[in-house]
Amino acid sequence: MGLLIDLATTILATTRDVLPIALIMFGFQLFVLRQPIPNMRRVLIGFVYVLLGLSFFLLGLERALFPLGRLMAEQLSTIQLDTAGSSDVNWADYYWIYLFALAIGFSATIAEPALIAVALKANEVSGGVIGVWGLRISVAIGAAMGISLGALRIVLGAPIHWFIIVCYTLIVIQTYFAPKVIVPLAYDSGGVTTSTVTVPIVVALGLGLAENVPGRSPLIDGFGLIAFVCLFPIMTVMAYAQISQYRHLRAARLRRISDQSADTD
Amino acid sequence: MFGLFQALLGSVRDLLPIMLVIVFFQFFVLQQPLPNLPDLLVGTVLVILGLTFFVFGLEMGLFPIGESMAYAFARKGSLVWLLLFAFALGFGTTVAEPALIAVADEAAKVAAQGGVIAMDTASQEGYAWGLRLTVALSVGCAIVLGVFRILKGWPIHWMIMVGYVGVLIMTMFAPEEIISIAYDSGGVTTSTITVPLVTALGVGLASAIRGRNPLIDGFGLIAFASLLPMIFVMAYGMAF
């Protein structure tokens, strides 16, 4: 019974969040474009699916994954407290946190619905050249690196903007060398990563760390993790494209060489 | 029916990694039993079903409507209405975003502790509301800018680099407490419903306009939506 009530409340809350978008879209469709929507019935059924799906997803996360994820982030950040002492923080003592950040960053990104959507679209638009899994895995690797490095930053207490400046510089350099078609998609993937699954877990990790590491304040050091998760996927997606291009070129060159030697024979 | 079953299998595969990570850390690192097992099982089933329905509805509803509206706007040929729609979509989806509400409330606490605003609830609520409006305004402007770029076919990397320089310049002048919050606000704005809609809008526009490549010109709207909030929020922090 409690489950049904929770489900109803979640569906209501999701509907309320989606309502402004739906109103804007249908408003413009009716009053500005003044055209019937093709396959209206199908689109509406699709909307209902999305609404139900998102509600189920959120409720399930709230019941299963988030309580455990939050608890873990908290427990892992307190575990090292007795060995670290109260005054001097040794960053290497927190190795389980970095490993947890790496693992949870990767797996949460794989489960992210918004990223699935963008990967499906990119695959369709590129005519299959950009693989759904290739994109998702490279974004997930980036997010994992970002969260892990962000956790290290909180432990070290270093100012965030130096990290951001270095990341920006790397992105600018990489943009120069990466294949031009991937650049817009790579920039997009940063913002796409941080959504329903990733944000709550990352925020819990950041706040847990900032509360438990001596000398850190949750209000100042607890923020900034999401910014890292946004930057690293940009680099890994461009790297993914660079690696595929390199392998493609090398294969083509090898083919050419073997063709030439076949000609001379 | 078979399609739904396949989608279900896909969702299990998508969610398997995160479950394995949690089970591994719970049993082997923290060495504790799983608490509240029935809740955990129900929750897992709900997550799998939810993801399946979402992906199913995505292809049926969100993608087609985003693209058909993009085509309709391109046919109509009215720049003003298109940009107005872009702004409304960005502003409307962001102002009610739950993740943003949470971050804005936290930010108000930081500001109160830092002595920027008074400690009472009224001024904290006012600050949080102002921050939400600022972010929503910035996302609205970002989608407008992004749509304009698609129409003009401008290369994205120059615009993003100008944005990066803007972020760095603002960082030098913004009060220290707001910097991390500003950086984070870029990421929390793009929700699970906004992303597919905005992506479909961009790709649809780029396919409808002659001379535009959907891959090169169609993507990039979300990149603006994660960049502009940083600049706007730091400006908001400086204004106080």
C-alpha cells in the first residue's frame, strides 16, 4: 500500500516538473505553428511512457540505489579518519574513496537515461559511424576520472579554478587536433552526463567528504564536483574520436601498402 | 511485445554495472550486509521498468515531437517565433528543475554564512529564488544563442572558447564562495527530459536547413546550456 502511495506521489511530482515543458510545446504548436502534430496519438502515448518511466526510475533510485550510495559515500569518507589523525591529512589514505568514485562514476553514467538518448540520436544522425556503446563508454570513463579527481581535490583542499583552467587548456588543445565532426557532440556530452543518476550520488560524495575530511567545510568544498564531471567527458569523447580516426587511417594505409605490393608482384 | 522485452533486457544490462559496484563495496570493502533487502529488490525492479519505459517513450514521443516542431519552424521561416520558442523551452524547463532548486537552497546557506546576505529565512529564500531565475534566464539565452548558431552555421569551438575565456575572467572577479556553486550550476541545469527534446530540436533544425550538417551543426545546444549559467551565476554573485 505504501508503495502505491509513493508511486502516485512520484508520478504527480514528475508530471508537475514536466508540465511547463508540455505547456510550452503544445502552446507553440497550437497557437504559433497552428498545425496538427503528425501521429498525435503515438506521440501522446510516448509522453505517457516517458512520464511513467521517469517516475518508476526516480522512485526506484530513491528506494534502492540512493540510500545505499549515500551511506557508502559517508562510510567510506569516515573510515580513514582514525588513521589520518585530526590535523594532517594524508591524501593517499583515502584510496578507497578514489576507487569508489571511479567505479560509481562509470556505472552511474552508463545508467544515465539522458546519455542513452543522446547516444541513440548521435548514432542515428552519423549513420552508425558513432557507436552507441563507444560514446557511452567514453563518456563514462570521463565521468569516472572527473569524480575521482574531484574527490582528490576536496581531500587536498586545492582551489577549484586552477583545475578548471588546466582542463580548459587541455580541451582547447584537443579541439584543435580532434576530427571536426565530433567536437559539438563532445561539448554536449559534458552537460548530458550530469543528470538523474549521477548528480545525487556525486553531491552525497562531495558533501560526505567535505564534512569528514578535517579542515574542509561542506559549504565551501562540498561544491564543484559536478563541474569536474562536466569537463572530463569532453576530453574522453574527443579522444575516442581521435583513436577511431587513427585506427581507420592506419587500416587504410596498410591496405594501400598491401595493394601496392600486390601490384608490383 | 518483443520490442518491449528487448528493451527490458537492455535496461538490465545498463543497470548491472551500478548494482555490481554497490554490492562489491558493501560486501568486500565495508563488509556489511545489505540493509532492507525487500525495499532494495522492489526499488531495483522499479528502476529497470522505469528505464525501459523511458527509452521506449523517447523514440515514440520526445524525439518525434522535437523534430517535427523543428521542421515546422523551419518551414514557417519566422526567426522571432523560433527564438522565442527556444528561450521559452530553456527558461521553462530550468526554472522548475528539482536539482537546481536543491543547489540554489544550498547556495543561499553559503551566502548567509559568508555574510553576503542576512541570516533570516526571508533573505535566504529571496537569494535562492534570484539564483534560480538567473540560471533559468541563462539557459534560455543559451538555447537562443545555440539555435542562432545552427541557423548561421557558425563553428562551435570558437564560441565555446570565448565562453571559457569569459568564465575565467569572471572567476577572477567573482566572490570566492560563489565560484564552486557557479561551476556546478552549469551541470545541474540539463534534465533528463530537456536533453532529448533539445537534442531533437537541434538535429531537426540542422536537417531542415539546407547546407547544415546535422552532426556538426545539430549538436552543441546543451554545451551552451552548461556554459552560460556559470558566467551568469558569477555575475549574480558579484551583484550582491
